[in-house]
Amino acid sequence: MEEPARHAAVTPLLSNRTYDIGKKAAQLVLPAAGTLYFALAQIWGFPNAEEVVGTIAAVNAFIGVVLGLSNRSYNKSDSKYDGTIDVEQQEDAKVFSLNLNSDPNELDQKSQVIFKVNQV
């Protein structure tokens, strides 16, 4: 029987926490800050409104690109899986083996689990 093809482990670019913080910043904080500054600059005469808002927009675009690259590397990695289900065809039946990436006692604390299926 042939050994299944193994791929080099791909690691996500950002941790889950860093990704979540960056996502909140890009979706909420930076657009709100830019809008607030622009509105207050018009009302109160704050300096360089276009430059400040343009800078915020450029930073936000950069964060968006980094988040996109991180999402792509995450999807290419096995980090999204809670384990694997190995399927082995034997003479008279298929045998399924469940392999967990974490403590089995943690499974009931999750709302969902995702397994990668490997044909052995």
C-alpha cells in the first residue's frame, strides 16, 4: 500500500487574535476615525483634513491586503481543522479513524468542529 502524499506544513501569516484585531480595525475603527476627523475638520476647521483622511485610508488599505494574505495562508494550512478522519479501504470494509488535534474534552465546548478527510 502506498503512503499518502504529505505536503509541507503551511503556517498562517497571523494568529487568530491578531487577525481579529486587524479585521475590527479595518472594518470599524479606521473608517469611523477617518469619517469623524473629516466631519470635525469641516465643522471646527481642523488642519489637513484631506491628508489625514487619505493617510487613514492608505493604512486601512494596507491592513486589508495583509488580512487578505493571512486569510489565504490560513485556508492553505491545516489550522482550520480540529483533526482528521483517515479512511482506509480494507478487503471487506472501510475503516474510519478519528485523529484530534486537541484534547477530546474540549470538543463539547465548541459549537462546531471541522475535520479533514484523508484517504489512506
